[in-house]
Amino acid sequence: MHTIQKSFLSTIFLVTFVAHLNPADASSNISAVLPLTATAYGTTLTTVIKIGNQSFNLLPDTGSADLWVLQPDWECYRGHHTGSSVLVPQGNCDYGNGTYTKTSTFTPHEDAWLGIHYGAGDVFGTLGFDSVQVGDIVIPRQEFGMANATNGPADKYSEGIMGLGHQVLSMTHASNYSATSALGLLSNTLWYETSLWSMVKQGMEPYFAFALDRMPFDQEIGHGGYVSFGTLPPVAHSPDFVSIPVEITKTIPASFTNGTKKITEWTLTVQSVTWNGTTYSQSYQAVVDSGNFYFIVPSDLAKGINSAFSPPAIYEPDGPLGPLYSVQCNATPPTDVGFQLGGRMLSIDSSDLIYRDWSGKCYSTVAPTVPLAGIELFFLGDYFLRNVVAVFDFGSDEMRFAARINDSSTFRAQPTSPLVASAAFASRADWLTFGLMCMVGIAALI
Ligand SMILES: *[C@@H]1O[C@H](CO)[C@@H](O)[C@H](O)[C@H]1NC(C)=O
Ligand SMILES: *[C@@H]1O[C@H](CO)[C@@H](O)[C@H](O)[C@H]1NC(C)=O
Ligand SMILES: *[C@@H]1O[C@H](CO)[C@@H](O)[C@H](O)[C@H]1NC(C)=O
Ligand SMILES: *[C@@H]1O[C@H](CO)[C@@H](O)[C@H](O)[C@H]1NC(C)=O
Ligand SMILES: *[C@@H]1O[C@H](CO)[C@@H](O)[C@H](O)[C@H]1NC(C)=O
Ligand SMILES: *[C@@H]1O[C@H](CO)[C@@H](O)[C@H](O)[C@H]1NC(C)=O
Ligand SMILES: *[C@@H]1O[C@H](CO)[C@@H](O)[C@H](O)[C@H]1NC(C)=O
Ligand SMILES: *[C@@H]1O[C@H](CO)[C@@H](O)[C@H](O)[C@H]1NC(C)=O
């Protein structure tokens, strides 16, 4: 806890310092820099957002779009809402302690409800409007969800989620609609102005950014870096950004976006992956997801990278967290790991390839996808983001990455290598269908 106190103090100093350097920015542009707390041994991030003047620890999630917080007397359950769900004590869901209490400025949204399907968990609740405050940015009347039922588990700290995905991913539904399956939550959604878009309406430049810090892998909680809105985070970075267009996620069917294929997730193409002098040259689409810490990759790529640990990682198809590779905590990770994006090879620090769980057991952060009913997506999560300053620009639909300075990771100038077409993979892509819509960290822990 001392670490956190200290980093909050240094953040206040940094923010003041930055504002002092750019007084014009502060008056003409609204922006916010928020410190992140890394929890659950660095596998989850939270930041403090105010709703109705009450402060909450929320997970800023690029993989989903809705803002929600727990309401008093919320219920924790096991299983799925449509199948056999069993009510269990709140403690089993591992959330933080705060809940939203309705204020004098609260108004309900009577004819709609919140029903979100994450990668492996669901959240249900009511909807309403109240003031939302992100740093100094105040949205006087913002729609948000109050969760009354969820299956967790979370990180023992967060009390909700702030979605930073495109509006089309939001999952609120009309009262006269009842979802009969988890996939039913992904369709028949209502349009509303999410908090991110409300901030732009007030004059914020249309981008946000992450700069994630590492902490010792056996430290449960500590400073996790920054998330910033309409400005860059206060960290040293290379001036050289690589810009990559956000793509339509091929495997997400048009029926989930009102009949027309649209940009949904923060998706880009991974052109190739290298480790220990080996190159995997089959490109694939991946979602850049702050709510998920893994590198979720095609299964043969996961096998290749994980066999290069010394001693090699061991495949655990039925691990407590789904199919994963376990490693000895003192294993030597593969070296020279790089992901090629936008024609550039981005190095990944070897320390980002191992994490520990609550019990002290260690795993590789490179994992195969979990197909749900034949459905799969790939991800670049927080352990990827730790290597860069990452800008998510929804004004120009692009992501920009720059290397951290004084960080062991760097962009290495390297020409784009020709991509080798693979018939086996081309046909595989055909049967990939949409499923893990927004795999947040809490869901990934199930
Ligand atoms: C906000 O600041 C940036 C530079 O930091 C500038 O390019 C932009 O025009 C400003 N926008 C407004 C609305 O003042
Ligand atoms: C929240 O705080 C602001 C500023 O202090 C105040 O104007 C507003 O009335 C407060 N809202 C509630 C519901 O207390
Ligand atoms: C949660 O809210 C929804 C929508 O209002 C309602 O249908 C449901 O019964 C509530 N569940 C609980 C456990 O309160
Ligand atoms: C929640 O409350 C419990 C019991 O008072 C306390 O031990 C725990 O530290 C609290 N959690 C947080 C995140 O403040
Ligand atoms: C549900 O309610 C909306 C208005 O809230 C209405 O437009 C729609 O037709 C209704 N759908 C059904 C199936 O009753
Ligand atoms: C969906 O498409 C229909 C017809 O193209 C349009 O009228 C409607 O406004 C769209 N709904 C949303 C939520 O975009
Ligand atoms: C990969 O590199 C690491 C670090 O140099 C080494 O320990 C490991 O044995 C290598 N793996 C293979 C399969 O060569
Ligand atoms: C990087 O670290 C070195 C050594 O600690 C220091 O001298 C240098 O000023 C740092 N550079 C930046 C840009 O922070």
C-alpha cells in the first residue's frame, strides 16, 4: 500500500508539472491523465473514476464499450444465467468493496437493461444517468450501468469497468428483449453515447493512450502506469510512432453490427512473430485489449514459443484458467521475441512472457485461444502494451505505438519480410467465427 501512496503522489506532481509546461493545452483542450493500479500480480489494471461524486476503482477496457459499477446488494453467481446458475456469497466474485449509491442527480433509464457477455463471464444490471468524472473532465449526465448480478471473478480490487471500445460493442437492451443465450447478449443492442464519446463532445481530442509499467512479478499490487485521454501519458518515449490502421475484424459477422461489417474491436494485423531466431510468418488479426493480459495467439504459434522456454513450458489443456502453458517461475524465457506490426518489428521484453497466479504457480503469458462454440479471436494484451506507449485514435481509426525510452524494449528498424501464404491457414480462417467479443481480464481469469 505504501508503494501506491507514493506513486499517487508522484503522479500528482507529474500532472501538475505537465500542465505547467502546457498552460494553453489545459485551457483549450480538455484532457486527463490517470494513474493505473496494477492488481492481481500485475495481470489487471484499474483506475479511479467518479460516478455521482463517488470514487470507484474501474478497469479501463479497450475490449468492451460500457461503463458499469456494482450496485449495493449485487449478487455473485456461478455458472451461466441461462443455464444452471448458483447463487454464491459475494466474496466468491472477488470484487472490491465499493458500490454506487443513487444521488440527487441520478435519473433511471427505465426501459432498458445492461446485459454484457465478456469472454467467459457475464454482467447484468439496471441503467441510469449521473455525473461521471474522469480526471478533471466532468460529464454532467452520462448513461452507465449498475450491476446487480455477475459471475466474476475479479482482482479483489475493481468495482466495475470503463469500456473504451467502439460504441457498436455496447450491450444495453430494450426492456422488451430477453436474451436466451450468452450470444443473445451480443445482438439486439441499443445505441447510446458512451462515456468516451461524451468526452469528445465536450472538446476532448478523439484519442486515449496507455503507458503500462512493470512491477516485480511476485508483487500483488502496485503502480501500473497511466491511461490518458486526449493527451499522451507522462512517460519518456521515442518520438518515432508507427501508425497502424484499425481493421474490421474479419471473424465478427455483419449480424452483430446491424447488417454491415464495421470496425468493432481495436483490431490490427500481426504480420509475423519471431523468437530465438525462429520466424512465424503467417499473418493473423489480433485485438489490442487492455482488459486481457495475455498474448492469445494461434495454437501452433503458442506451441512454438512455449517450447522455447528453458525448461520448456508444459501444456495444460484443463488448467484452472483454461488451456495454458505452465512454466517454472525461474525458467529462462525465449529471447528476441518480436511482433511485426505496420512493417516494424516490436520487441517484447522477455520478462513479459511469465506471470504468477494467486497460488504462486507460474505460467507463460503466450496462450492459445479458447474457442467458444467454434468461435475464436486472437489478442495482444497488457503484457504487450507494457513495451510501448500505445495511442488508440478513434478520430482517424488508427493505433500508434512508440517505444518507451529507458525501457529494455525498442522498435528495431527492419524491412517488412514477405508474408508466406499458407493454404492450411487460409482455410482455417474460414471457419473462425465470432465469439470472444470482449475478453476482459476478469473474464480471462475464469
Ligand atoms: C488541442 O491541442 C493540440 C496540440 O496539443 C492542437 O493541435 C489542437 O488543435 C487543440 N485542439 C483544440 C480544440 O484546441
Ligand atoms: C458533485 O460535486 C459537485 C462539485 O462539488 C457538486 O456541484 C454537485 O452538486 C455534486 N453532486 C452530488 C450529487 O452531490
Ligand atoms: C437485475 O436487474 C434486472 C433489470 O432490471 C432485473 O430484471 C433483475 O431481476 C435484477 N436481478 C437482481 C438479482 O436483482
Ligand atoms: C474490502 O474490505 C475488506 C474487509 O474490511 C478489507 O480487508 C479489504 O482490504 C477491502 N478491499 C479493498 C480493495 O479495499
Ligand atoms: C420493443 O420496444 C421498442 C421501443 O422501446 C419498440 O420500438 C419495439 O418495437 C419493441 N419490440 C417488440 C418486439 O415489442
Ligand atoms: C440499423 O439499420 C437500420 C436499417 O439500415 C437503421 O434504420 C437503424 O437505424 C440501424 N440501427 C442502428 C442501431 O444503427
Ligand atoms: C531460446 O533461448 C533461450 C535463451 O537464450 C534458451 O535458454 C533456450 O534454450 C532457447 N530455446 C531453444 C528451443 O533453443
Ligand atoms: C535514461 O537513463 C539514463 C541512465 O539512468 C539517464 O542518464 C538518462 O537521462 C535517461 N534518459 C531519459 C530520456 O530519461
